[in-house]
Amino acid sequence: MQNQQNQNSKQIANQQTGQLPKVKGPEMNDRDFINDGLSTCKYITDSLNIAVREASHDQLHADLIQILNETHQNSRELYKLMFQNGWYKLEAEDQQKLDQAYQQFSNYSSQFPYQ
């Protein structure tokens, strides 16, 4: 029980708004539609990243970069909407773990060819 409370205190989330069914049927609700849109945007940005790297024509590259940026913006808006409604939860990390990761990766900078 203590562990569950500890985990809940680390959770970063808003209280859910709106009425979501306790038992969900096959029909989609607002959360499902927004979640589907966010998942689609994530998939598209992954694919566009590859296309941008491999575009051989300058104008095509520029167009793909613009589409990629717009898709990232759309993803951000969908994420914010889900978070606002309490449909997207995050877990807070311990400061000690963050400090360890920062130290680990900051030490890698000495390996870069250009300082």
C-alpha cells in the first residue's frame, strides 16, 4: 500500500475531466480519438525524420522539414489536450537519478571531436 501511495505521489497528472465510461464498449470516445491522433502523429514524425535525412532535392527537403515541424506542433497540441483532460500521466523521477544521468552524459562531451 505504501509503495502504491509513493508511486501516486510521483505521478504528474491533471484530474480527469468529462465523463468516460467505467466499462468501455467498442465505440470510440473523445479520449480514444485524441489518443489515436497523437499515436498517428508520432508515427508520421518518425517516418518524416527518415524522409528528411534522405531527401536529395533541396525543395523537397525544405517541404518535408516544414511538414515535420507542423506534425510536431500538432503532436504537442494533442499531448497538451490529453494532459489537460487528465488522460496523459507522467511519472516524476528522483532527483538523484536525474543527477546521475546528467553526470554520465556530460562526461561524454569530452569524447566529441569538436569542443
